[in-house]
Amino acid sequence: MTEQQAQAVEPGPETTPAGGLATAEAPVPPAPEQAPAPEPAAPAKDRRVLRAVLRWTAAVVVFAAVGAGTAYGITGMERTEVPGLATEPDGRWDYPTLTRPPLPSGSPRPFAEENAAEAHYADLRALLLPAPAGATDDRALRGDDGWLPTKDFLKEFADDDERADLRQMLKDDGLRHIAARGWTTEDGTSTRIYLLRFDTSVIVDDLAARMAPFGAPGYQLRGTETSVADEGFANLPWPGDFPRWAYTESKPYGAEQVRQAYLGAGDVLAVIVQSRKGTAASVPFRQTVTLQGQLLG
């Protein structure tokens, strides 16, 4: 708000002094000069009005200054610091700031125009999403030197025949290696992320079509009964230039609910699994998948 300036209040017009006039009928000695009549004092009521106007004008100036300072202070505060405007927690996890790993000199980004194979030249292990604050690391997923054996990845799947089929398919498709990371948060949610690298994006597209067909996943994860497409996830904004598929275990499910997602990111297929006793919340799952997509994009 701009400061209002006090307006000077002018007093009323001065009274004109009265003057005597001579008549022509008889000489009249000149009357002695009279001093101008003193100006009548302003009525008490007018003085009270004047003082009130000046007081209110000053008050307006003070309130304007205080209001401007308050507005400045509020705009400089976080929303959660303003009483009555605090945003309730929505279930998102506190992830560290994401930073893409450096590329080898002269190497393009995976979806650059000159990168026809859509290959990731950065260290695949450095493209894994870091764990959120307060989470406990799953050391079993680190593997040897950060590379997970294929047999450990296949433990995510429930059926023996499907595991055997998937093992052969990964071998035929020329799986190069798997980087993995997992953690458990304080609410008991378990997260596992697997990044499978192949030679080209064409192989990943074909593999994704078999593992993540429309409507339901192609292979049953352990601990699941019936999984269906996560329609809400499909409607969310997506930061990547590649497709993704997400599924959630539908009721009735067992002791825990399982959510899963597949990202066909160039020459990398990402598999993301979250499970929790009771119900696996959708917000941290979608947040995790989106952030992993950002690192792969």
C-alpha cells in the first residue's frame, strides 16, 4: 500500500472588518479610527473536528505502513508458516535433491536427436533414485559392485514357470546388467527399484510389451493376487519422453498390497515395486516412479 499524505485543513474565510460611513445632512466630526475587530475564535466544535481529522489521517498513514510491512512479511514466508494457510502433509516422501550423473566427454543424452539407440552413457548405478530421508537401506539389493545377479531380480516373481520363461527371455534379449536399490520407510513401505540395461531401445520396447501389457502385468509378482492398471497414475503429468505403465493390486489382497511400474526408457527397462502391510499408499508410489523417470530422461 502507498503512504497516504495528511491533507492540511484550511480554516474558514476571515470576517471582514466593519467601517462607518459619514452622512451629508450635518457635519459630523470624524470618528476616531477604530482598530479592526478581532477575528472571532473558531468554534470549539470546529476545533474538535479539525483535531479528529488530523488524528484519523495520521492513523491511516500508520496503518498503511504497518499493512505494507505485514504484506511484505507474509510474501516472504513459506505457506506452512502462515497461520491458517498451512498445507497438510499429503504423504510425499522427503527425497534429496536429484542430480543426473555426468556423461562421458562427447556423449549425448539418452533422448537427444543424435542418439538413435536412445542409449544411457552414464553409469547405470548412478541413475538409481536415492532413498528418501529416514529410510533403511536394503543391502541385499546392492549385489556385487552394485550389479545385481539376474536370479535375484527374478525372485520378485511368484510363479516358477514364469520365472523360467522370463529368465530365458532376458538371456535371449541380451541383458547386459542390472542395477538395483531398495529401502524400507518408517511406515513399513518396502521399495525395490531395478534398472535393466540392453543394447537398444527396440529390445526394451519389445520386452516391455510382454512384461507390461495393457490392463494387467504380464508376469505375477510374489505376494500378489490380481493387479490392474493404475488409472490415476496414467493421468498424471509425466516428465519423461518415454512410456510408463503402472499397476496396483486390487481388493481383496492378502496381508499386504503391492504396486508396480515399468518404464521403457531407451535402452533401460526400469521395474519399480512397492509393498506395504495393509495398504500401499498411492502418493509415495507415484512420486517414486516420477522421480526415477526424471533421472532416466
